[in-house]
Amino acid sequence: MSNREKIHRLEAAGVDETTIAQVLQAELNAEHPYAEIRSKLRKPQERLSSGARQELFYNADLGSSTAELIRKYRTTAAEVYKATRIARARKDRPEAYLVIEAYKRLGTLSETMQELDTSKRHVTRILRDAGLMASLSSHDEPMILRLLQAGVTYQEIHETVGTNTGVIGRIARANGLGRQIQRKNMDNWPEILEYARAHNVSEAARKYNVERSNIYYHRKKTL
């Protein structure tokens, strides 16, 4: 499946561009992931995400003109101006009290990261230290459901949202999206197992969008 098809699949499931960038991080253009995402979305939001703003600001620093940035990011001149202004004022590591206040007000990890324009690692560490990490699963349940419906694996969701795979599994089963559905829909296990032998299990799981545990399960059945 091409990046365009994966982006369309996630977009159709209601996944925002920040989360798409996190899910497809290893497969997108390393220097301009948001430009690639926005070029392939069917209907990109006019308002840029925090990641796209920062990336656009970097490109502006490299000498890209406003017209080039508008075309590249499929946005407006006003958004280009706002992106450069916000990026200059960016604080990479906001104080813990600001992270906690934003999380309690917004309720999700992704929205907190976007508002504060900071990294998942920074936000997650502060919330874990404050004893708030356990509440992430309920607040992020709508996002987890959208990712599950788009076919994203438990491990990829864990890496994106921060919720452990056990909680993700409970949410999936409660909504009729258990792993058995994924097993039932996969009819090309010989091809997957062959790819895993030629490369490794993790690469096969990413390529075919299946859980690593499923690959080990089917490999054991063939022995």
C-alpha cells in the first residue's frame, strides 16, 4: 500500500494530520513529512497543525518564498505568516504546570501536544510523573477507535497515543474490533511469513499492517 493510500485511509477514519505523521513517521519524507501528508490529503485543513507550522518555518528559513510554501503545504498566505510568527515564539519544553493545565482542560495527549507545540515525550513524562498517565486511555478512546478502524496495529497506536496495548485491546474488543477480525481478514499469511523470513518480524508487521504476535502465531503453526 502506497503512502497516498495509507494517508487516505487514515483521513477517511477521521485521523488528524499530526497523528498521521506519528503513525507513518518511518515511511514519510524525513525532512518534509507534513508537506508530503498535506500534498496527499484529499481535503487538507486550511489551518496548519503545530508540526506543519514548525516544518514550514524551517523551510522559510532555508529561503523558500511565500508562494512556494503556499503551494507546497496547500495553505493560505495568512497561515504562512502565522506559522512563521508562532514558530519564532515557540517554547520546546513548557513548564510542567502548563502541560498539566492544558491536559486537564483539553483532555487528550494529542491536543495538549498541539496547543503547547511540544513533543510527546515531554508531555508524557510530565503526565506520568503527575499520576495522570492512567487517565489517557479514556480520554483518547475516540482517537484509538479511529485508528483501529483504519487498520493501525496496537503497537503503532501505543507509540502514537501513549496508551498501553492491553488497554487498546480492551477498547477494541468492547467495540467489536478484536484482533480475531484482523486474523480472519488476512488470507496471505504464506507471503507475510516469507517476507518475515527474508527481513524480520517487525518489518513484516509494518509492511502488512498486522501484529507481530500474529506473525509468531502463524509461524509456529507451520512448524
